[in-house]
Amino acid sequence: AEAIEVLSMTQNDPLCQNTNMSGDSKDVLTDFEYLRTKAYDLAHDRFGNRIYIRGLIEFTNICKNDCYYCGIRKSNSHVDRYRLTKDQILACADEGYVLGFRTFVLQGGEDGGFSDGAIADIVRCIKERHPDCAVTLSFGEHSYETYKLWRMAGADRYLLRHETANRKHYERLHPEKMSYDNRVRCLYNLKSLGYQVGSGFMVGSPYQTSVNLAEDLHFLAKLQPQMIGIGPYVPHKETPFAKMEQGTVRQTLVMISMLRLMFPKALIPSTTSLGTIAADGRERGFMHGANVVMPNLSPVSVRKKYELYDNKICTGEESAQCRGCLDRRAEAFGFQIVVDRGDYIS
Ligand code: 5AD
Ligand code: FES
């Protein structure tokens, strides 16, 4: 926890403004830069300059939950709610396939309007049309039986961030109806069903301490997920946490590097939230050990409606084709976006 705190503090680090991305040529490295080079080198040994992409399909912004930080929480009456049809979802995947995506992530709020069977059917159809692709679900908490049904239908992976590994902190971020125990149970159920599991947390979420972040690392060390997604907390104006401070780029980068060192084989995305608080955020994430990016494949017409936080990037008309844009941006930092499922290799 102390290391996280010290490394995250900008003011104690006069060289921190010197963002020398090439790293090792400097005689004296700041601790922050030292951490970065270690994480970068480890990622490079294993993955070379390859970055894996996942096509994100945000298929519903309807949610029965009311997380205090989330823009699509049930109580936010300003959201224009939508549900994509099965045909729309399949069209997103088809389009993504042409663009070189070999993983599709179906992400949605906890929307009871999709039956378990309907989700299974969509998974099955995507796998039939694109047998060389992985399907990832990111659809919240469900029973063991439901997760099993979806796994049998062909789902390969599941994303469910634990959000925080401290029970008290969890209770400050979520209303009473949501349970930390159930969150954890879901994650272990997913693992036992043979999903590649992704977990993670927000950096700088309200009331979070450095000890909490250390607890997150400890929790992940026990869970041993294949994927770990983290990003800065970014306020959304129509939530109870609207006035809470945003997470920092620096602390997020510190945590990405620490995760890389702890989990050399993990698939770690450089997230949209990091790209939202800094123009070069996602590229800097790669420089700190991240190796995945998850561009939006949702129809442009719904993108602005899936606003978990304010000013989310890639939601405008110009973003219909994120792939080309990301290719160029990754290349400018020496990385190459590849056409690959990007499975976890043990
Ligand atoms: N800022 C940053 N991340 C957020 N998420 C939800 N709301 C916010 C926010 N305001 C994250 C949560 C969730 C993931 C899909 O998005 O960690 O698990
Ligand atoms: Fe939908 Fe948190 S508000 S899961």
C-alpha cells in the first residue's frame, strides 16, 4: 500500500513530467519510470509488440442495479434506454469480423429483458457464423445454472469486475441490495465452469485508499483471473458521486504496471476510461504493460447512450471505424494491433 501511495504521488517526483517513453536510456530513472520499464519489458518478452483487440458490443443500457458511480444506473432518468435486437447484435459481429476482430464482447447492464435462453441463442449464433472467434460475456451477476447455460452455448470468457475487494468499501459504492459475497461467488463460479475470467476495479473510486488497492491486488492474486481490467474512476453528472474526484492517470498507470508484474501472462486492457481522461491514455497504458484494447463496435446511434461516465470517447459519428484509428495510434508507440483471438496462454 505504501509503494502504491508513493509511486502515485506526483508532487514527490520532480522528474515525473519528463515522460521519456523510451525508458532505459536514462541514467537515473524515477521509481515510477523504473516500474514502467520493468512492466513494459515483461510484457514485451511475452507478447512482443502485439496488442490484442476485442470488439465491444454494448447491447443494452437497461440496468436493474443502482451502483452509485455508474451513469446507466436504474435511478438515472436522463438515460435514453435501448436494447439491441439479436439481428443488430449479429450485424455488429459480422461487421467486426471484416474489420479484423476475433473476439466479441457482449456487454450490457443487468437487463432482465433478455431471457437466459435469448442470450444463449445469441452466443450460439455468433459462434456458428464465426467459429474462429471468441465470445466474451460481460452481463453482470447471474446464477451458476445461467452461467453454465451460456458456457454450454459457447461463451468462452466472462468479464465481471470485483470493483473493490474491501467489503466496507464495496458497500459504500453500491446500494444495500447488491452483495459483495455474491459478486465473489459469481467470479468463482465462472472460473469453475471453465470460463476465462476477467475481473478488476476502478482506480481512484470514491473513498478508496491505498490499502484498498493493495487489497485488490491480493484478491486478484487469490482469484488468478486470466484478464484484468482497470481504469480510472470518472464521475458522471447524473449520479450521487457526480462531485467526487476523478482517478488519476498516474495512479492508473502505476496499478497497470504492478498488475503486469504480478500477472505476467494476463490480458490487461488499456481502457476507454483511461483514454477519456488523457488523450494519449491508452497508448501510455501499453507503455506500462497493458496488451489489450477494446474498441467500440456498437451501432453509432446508441453509443452516446451507453455513458457510464462523462465525456466517454469514441461515441461520435467520426468513430464508426475505431480500428483504423487505433492501428495508427498504436503504431506511433511501436505497437501492432493483431488479428487474433488473443486467448490466455498458461
Ligand atoms: N468511471 C469509471 N468506470 C466506471 N465503471 C462504471 N462506472 C464507471 C465510472 N463512473 C466501470 C465499472 C464496471 C465497468 C463496466 O465500468 O468498473 O465494472
Ligand atoms: Fe448497472 Fe451497476 S448500475 S450494474
